[in-house]
Amino acid sequence: MLQKKRIKNTQVKKQNVYRLFTLIAFAVLLAYQHVAYSQQYIIVDSENGDRLSGIWRGGTDTHFEIEYNGQVLQLPLAGHSLKFTSDLVYVPDRTAEKYFRNGLTLLELGLPEKAQQRFEAAIEEFPKYPDAHYQLGLLYRTNGDNANALERFRSVAILDAPSFDLVPLLHELGDIALANETYDVAADNYQLILTYYPDHPDVPGLKYITGFLLVEQLDDPSTGLFLLETAVKDYPDMASHEKALFLIGKLQADMDQLENALHTLDRFVTHYSESEWIYDAHLIRAATNLKLGRLEAAANEAIHVSEISADAAIKEQAKKILDQTKWTVYTQTSGLPDNHIQAMTTDGTRLWIGTPKGVMLFETAFDKWIGFDVVAQLINTALENVPDVTAIAANSQEVWVGTRSQGVIHYSQLTGDIQNYSPADGFPAWIKDIKMDEAEIWFATDTGIIRKIRWNVDPPLLYNTQTSFITADNIETLLLTPQTVWGASAEGDIVMFDREKEEWDSYRSTEIREGMKVVGLDIAEEQLLFTWFNPDEKSNGYFRADLDGGNGKSTTLDTGIENEDDLRNIYIRGALDTSPISKKEPEVEEIPDPTLSEFLPETEGFGIEPEIEGLETEPSSPTPQIPLVLWIATNKDLYTHHTRSADVWEYTTTPQILTGELIVESLVVVNNRVWLATSNGLATMNAQ
């Protein structure tokens, strides 16, 4: 009897539970009928363990209807539990739900490790279980495993962000990461908040902070720019607005959104005239105007910064921009056959340039570009392929054009005739330099030196390591004087040819120390000018001597240069210094070259001790050298030096033509203008 009574009481309890559930389910049904139409799916768990899912079709106080597999089923409320969802994809199965409930129970019992196992089992059974991901995230956070906590909270946000308040948790994890300088993790946390909780009160501040992190710490300017642009637009009253507005202008300038950058920075300098970034804003505006070709506006900005700032570094930046306004730049858009200028020479006031796509000739006597397209076209179409021009020599009667693979082209300016000395005729294919005078034409090639004697019908002479006393065959550059031919190899060795004795020899001087490699040769007013670089000492400079190589002196220009292109690309040109002589300056004796640390760090002056191997010369006392104006071009700067005075050194930064690393290829001074051939175009400025 006792057992039957217990069974009866149990049955009564179950009936009471079902009645209570029925009332609750009916209340849910009534409430559900008022929710949005998008919540249309229902999950039905029956007392016997079956589960159905389908589309909700309505209900009464005793029954409900669902559409299941294309059929409408009417089921009683009693004996069924109902769950509603907007997407069946996120509804866990009964096994996963059981694991989850067991995990919650174990948490209540103080067994977090076992609870974690149940939550992980629930996710393994049903990966899209946001509640299980959430509980695991909380456990990881408690254990200090913030990386795994973030991944779990990320899953919750993706699966069902509206049902969970993740903002405090993500904000906390982001702040911890920020304090630990793990900026990528901080930005990750903050971006989840911005993405899934866009209306949260924390969003305005986080949008600024995240934008700053992306720009300043994570090198993601595009995403950072977008966040900062929306932040200043939507939340202009935040304290971070000033910094954000400046960064937006800077980023727009960096990304070549030039007009937008000017507009943004105009707003900045207007609203924040006392800002710590005000000088930088003016400098960016100057550089932006420079890119747009608005030279006057760029110069005005640079001058303004120089006047209002006392900071030496700021003034130096302004000077560099002001220097840029002095340059006029020519590129393919101006008519050049190619932006890479590989060779350049003058013919009176006319300038010849060589590119990988042929030559171009134009007049320099006027301020505007005047090209001689007909002449250039004749040369460029003379051979089967457009010549890859690597060297040019020209005078009023003829032009010699050296190529990389087709030998040399001769053009008569008197008759218009063109002749090719090609590899098929036994002429070297790659011509690196050409020099000529009234008697001879000399060619530097990768296989030796070629000498062509005018009015001589014999084949040109070839000098190399097999036929002559030349230390290397790969000759980079040449220089002709009335008595001597000078050559420098790719390895930096200097060779010299006595034109009277017709003998070759090498050249040495104590001023050209071990490790120096000569890369450029020039002559000015009976004086030799060599440029050199020293890879061991990471320095470069120039050497100046008499025509016979005596009375020489080296001057270091730049030191500490890591990039070999910046180290070896150095060119020099000189001319008689006709500037007025100061009363305090001696007219005869020349002051030694400068050792100014501002421009020429570690400049050294050595005792004069000429040494010319192979020549029988009598030692002589140094004689005063003729005062020159020297122009020295590197990849970074163009220096101007008046040798008469030690303290007259000026420099101008080389033009930042287009984009990319600029490599200077040649330097010419003609018609009171400096012409600079570079890997990115042709630039010119007033020589004074």
C-alpha cells in the first residue's frame, strides 16, 4: 500500500507540473503572437523525448500548430515544452543541451574544471552554441587565459551578440592588453565592440582609441583612417578630435588623397592654431602642394613655418620643402620616352638625354621645354629595336650614342647620316661611357676601352687586360685631357693613358686610400675632379688634382651611409668661380676644403704627397689651384661649394620625383642651370 501511495503522489505531482507548464506555455504563446514576424521558428520537446522543429502557425489555450516537413501538425500544449527562435541554425540538439545543463550544475557545485569539460563537449556536439561559448569565455577569463577568452567571446558575438552584454568583458580584456602593450589584441577586442554593439555608450571613445592604435602602432592606415573619419564626423566634441583630425590629414596626404588632405588640414590649422601638431600640419600642407605642382603655395607654407617656429628640426624640414620648390621636374607626362634617365650630355645649350627607350634632345636656353623630336626620332628608329641608351657624347657636328646591347650609333648633325657600330662588326655590345675631342673618340665598355682615331680608316683599337696594362676590362667612365686619357673600372681602379707615349699605366695617390673606389671623372679649369666611395668606411667624397694627377687632395662628403646605391651614386661638375672676391679673402692662395661637421662630417685633410706610378715626374711644391664652383650630386642632396672659401658650402635636397627611392644617374651644368638625371625623371634648377 505504501508503494502505491508513493506512485499516486508522484503522478499527482507530475499532473500539477504539467498544468503549471501548460499555463506558462500558453502565456508564452500569447506573448509570442505579439512579437516581430521575423521570429517564426519553434522547437517542440515532447515528454517522451521526441523533438520537432518547424514554422509556427499559431495556437489556442489548449493546442498549437506548426508546419513540419510541409504538413501542418496540431499538437496539445500539455506534455510539450516550446522554444522560439529566429534561426534554427543556432538551436542546439538535446545532447548538447544536456551537456550544457550539466556544466551549469557543476559550476553551482564549485567544480569549474569538470564544468569546462561539459561546455567543451556541448560545443563539440553543437559548435554554434553561444551559451556554451559564453560560459567557457568566463572560465578562461577567471583563469587569466585572456587569449582563449577573447576567442570564445568572439564566437558569442558572431552567433548571437544581442542576447549577451559582452561590452564590459571585451572592454576589460582590451584595456588589459593595452596596458601590456599588446596593441593588436587591444584593437581586436575594441573592434568587436564597435562591430557588434555600435550603439553602446563606450563606442565614441573606443572608436578614437582604436583608430589611433591602428595608425600609430599596427601599421593599418586604411582601417585606422576610416575609423577616425567616422569618429570626427559622429563625435566631434570628444577631446581626441584634435589629434584625430591631424592624423586624418596626414594619412590622406600619405595615401595621395591630396585635395582631401589639404581640406582636412585647413580645418585643423583653423580650429587648432595652438596645437602641438600645428607645425607638422603646415609642413604636410606644403609637401602636399608640392606634389600638386603648386610651388608658390608650397613655398609660402614652408616660409611661414620657418618664421613661426624656433625649432631647428622644424626649420630644417621647412628648408627641405623650400628646396623642392626650386626644382622643375620632367617625366614621361612631359614627353620623356622613359622616366629612367641613364645618360646625359650637352651640345652648346642643347641637352641630350638617354633612356632605356631611346634618346631625347631639347633646348635649355629658355625657361620652357623645347624638344627636337625629329632628330631624336631619327636616332631612335635607326636600328631594328629602340636603343637602350647608356652613354652619349655630342658636339655641334656629331653625336655618339652608346647602348646596352647594340653597340654604338653615330649621328652626323651636318648631314643627318646614321651609322651603327654593332656587335656583329666586332664592336662591344655594352657601351658605358663615351668621350671625344678633335683627334679621337674613346669608349668605355664592359670588355675594355675602345679608341677610334679620326680620319683613320683602320679598325678601332681595343685595350683590355690581355692586350694592355689595364687592371680590369669592365670600365665604367672616362676622361680626356690633352695629354692623358683617364679611366675608372667597375672595381674602382684608375688607369691612365699617356697620349704622347701611347702607354698605359695605373694611378695611385696617398689621397686615394685603400678601399676607395673612383666612380666619376670630370675636368674643370685644368683640374681633375674624381668622385669616390668607400664601402668599408661607408663614406664618399671627391678628389681634386692637377691635370697630371699631382697636387691632389681628397675631401670626405658624407659618412655613415648604409645603402650602397646612396653610397656609390655621387657625381661632380666644376666651373671657374667668377663670383666677386671679398676684400678679406686672399686672391691667390686657396684655403683648404672645408671640414664643416654640419654638412661634411669627418672631412679629412691630408698632407700633399702625390704619387703617380709609372710616370717620371719631378716632385714640385704645391701651386695654388684655380678657384672653382663645385656642384656635387648624391641621391639625397645637391651640394654647392666655392673652393675659394672654406665656409661657403650650400646644399639643396635632391628632388623627390614621383615615388620610390631616387637614384641620381648624371649631373650637368649648362646655361646657368643644373640638370639632374635620375631613375625617376629629369630635374633642373637655377645654378645660382
